[in-house]
Amino acid sequence: MRVFVKNKRNQSLMPCKPQRARLLLMQGKAKIIGYKPFTIQLLYATGETIQPIKAGIDSGAKYVGFAITSGNKVFGKGTIELRDDVSNLLTARRTYRRSRRNRKTRYRKTRFENRTKPEGWLPPSIQSRVDNTINWINKIMKLLPEPEITVEIGKFDAAKLKNPGIQGKAYQEGDAFGFWNTRYYVFARDNYTCQICRKKGSILQTHHIIQKCDGGTDNADNLVTVHAKCHADFHQGRIHHTFKKPKQYRETVFMNVLRRKIFKRLNCKITYGSYTKIARDTLALDKSHYNDAIAIAGIKTIKSNPGAVLYIKQFRKKKRSLHEAIPRKGRKIPNRATKRNAKNTKELKGIFLGDSVSIFGQKGYVSGFTGTSGFYVKTIGGEYITKPGKAYKQVSYKEIIFISHNLNIYPLILGRTTMRIKQFLTPVQSMDAEQAKKYIAENTEGTFTLLDVRQPGEYEKARIPGAMLVPLPELPDRLGELDPEKPFIVY
């Protein structure tokens, strides 16, 4: 993936190859101003000639694909995973607040319909994804010089997806038109027959196929008719039955909302999925979010396409709720006096929430802290990294190797591993070939590290015997392989 470049006035220039960025950093002509994605700023005046550059955005309900192209070359591509936990977090908060009000203010009169929503209000779960999608598009635009942005959007008719023959006033009537309510419509649709025992009679109830706690709705498609006894036995596990799950159309609602917001808030070109598929097939690309983005960008032929894919996953940074279902044990002050900023452990031994670390040969991200030296580490897929042979999730600080901070600006202060990629690329002492040869001859092998940061092709053509190959783009992920206590000769 190309490296993004800014000039001295912080204006975007054409992205450069990693080899070029490495030389500029080694020579002290540039500095690092961003890691995700990797961005440098030039420290000297230079020409500002730019070529036409395009960016394709494949918007989606959960994933956003992006690609940057110029001519017949792909400069970079990646996938962004949006947050999908906002609705559950708000539900939990609402539950905690209602429980507390019931306990503490049981005689207070109920209040409802006392808050009006502003014009353009969206549910927080949808608003979060809309804002994040548009923010990422704006970030990509700021990294590129006068880019041409094309965004794929979707326009869906949920009613027609359910019933292709719907038209006219049927849109307003709905499935339960003519019935007292949805419950009676479900009974009539199922012919007043229990869908578990297939018998009529007795007391009937409606059962949610997908439970509401799992994201199910009260729509007729998600309801079936069951006997009261069968219903109780099913939930208590005495009988087993598999219902056919209905199709869900929540993503269609989000995509329709996002389409309108993009029209209103962005100045970009628009395309649709039917055109993207034809372009992707013409380029002989597999189906993926970033490959769709390459096709959306409008590239006609591909001469170079990097294998590296940038993957970004968003997560909640802090927990600020004052109410808890089960108050923590051992707190020194009562819950009524708790402050929001004291609810979170900001850092432990210089490592912050979301930091990249290496442990047990795997790369993970810090998801929480426990005690005075315990950490919870997850993979990017959300699985806990545990000590081999152990069932508990905590890992010790002594077993963690720090890699980098993520999306924060706190300084790094670590006792175990003080080595960072920026320290590698900051000139501290230079030596020519003769000085390096003399140093190697005068010092015992193993007391220093000879590090080759070139590309594998350059390494194969010519190298210094005993040199360790770690290409510069891979260096942040492989810091755990290097001994920070030994001096380095880097070339």
C-alpha cells in the first residue's frame, strides 16, 4: 500500500511507494504524522505536481470498502468495520436506569411523551453508522490531492422485496389490513393451528421466531401461532422445534437513510451496485468490499495491485455509564458519588485501551484491564487470546510485547519495550560502509543486530552476511522479534 504524503503546509501530495518514504525518513527529510494509514510530512519545499487520482467507496450497513487508484495502478485498498453494538448498549443503559428509578423513586409519577425529537433525528445506532461512514470518506479525501470520489449507494423498496406484486394503496395497507391487530392476522394466516404440534384448539399465543433480545421484531413475518402449553414447553426446553427464520430488512432501512445523507453532506459522484458488478467482472476481481471499491473507482485495466489490505475495526473507547446492573465489589465510595471519569481504567503500566500488542506469537488488541498487572487481549475478530493450556482470559503484563498505540496521542512510557518504529526511522547516528564494516569486525556476532529493511527482491540481489530481513512496511508488526537491549545497524 502506498504511503500518504503531506507538504510543509500540510497539503496533500501524491502518495509515494514505501521505499521512497523509507529513504526520506532515513535522510531526515520527512517525519511521520500518522500510522493508520501511514502518513508522512515533508520537511523541505518540493514540486507539487499531481496526477489525476480517484477513490472508490463501497458503502454498506456494516462494512465500508475503499480503494485509491491513479491511471491503471491501485495505490491502496482496505475495509472498515463499523460499530454494531450501539443499540445493545443503549438498551442496557435504559434497563439500568428504569431499574434504578423503580428502586429509588418508586412513588414518582411516570413521565412519557415529554421530549420532542429535533428535525432530522435518527435512531442512535443508525446515526452512529451514518456519521462514521461519512467521516471515513472525508478522512480519505483529506489524504489525497483533489481526488475524484465515487460512492456506491443502495436504494431499496422493502415492501416490494417482501411482495414483488405490491402496488398502489397496498403499500399503505400492510399485511394485517382488515384484522383487529397483527396477532389476529397471524392466527388467521396459520389457520388457527399450532406450528409445533400441528393441532387446533386450546389457547393460542404468538411466538417470536427471532427473539427480541436477539434483534427480532414484532412484524408478522417473525411471529407464528403456538399453543400456550407448547409455547411454555418450548421455552423450558422440554420440546424442540426449528422454525424457518424470516428474512430481515433492517439493512435496507439504513442504506436508504445513508443514500439521502450522502446526497446532502458530500460532494461526490454516485453509482449503484448493478454497475459495480459489471465493472468488477470485467476486471476479473473476486467479490469483496475492497475489490468492489476498485471497480467503483472507475479503473479500466489494472497494471499493479498491492496484496496488502488495510483492515480497520471500530470499537467503543470508554464506558461512561453511571448505573450498573451489579455494582462492583470493593468500591471505596458509594455508587451515588461515582464520577463518570473514574469509571474507566485509562491505562495500565503505559498501555492504553485498544493498543496493539504481541502475545504468545499472536497480534492482538487490549480490550480491558484487571488488577494491577492483568490485561484482556482480543484478536481483530473479537476472540480472546489466552495462555496456552489455560481457561482464564487474563494475561500478565510480563507476557505482553507492546507494538503501537491506536487512535490516541498519549506518549509512550514503557519499561519493557521502549522501541518504536519512529525511533528506528529517526536519525540518531550515521555511518558509512567502512565504519559499518569496522564496527561489525570489532564486535562479537550476537551482541548487535544487523537489520535489513529493504524489500525481499533487493535482499536477494545483494546483502550483508548475517543480516536479518524485516521489510519496512512489516516492521511495526514484527517489533516483537527484535531485542531492544541490543544496538542496531539498519540499512
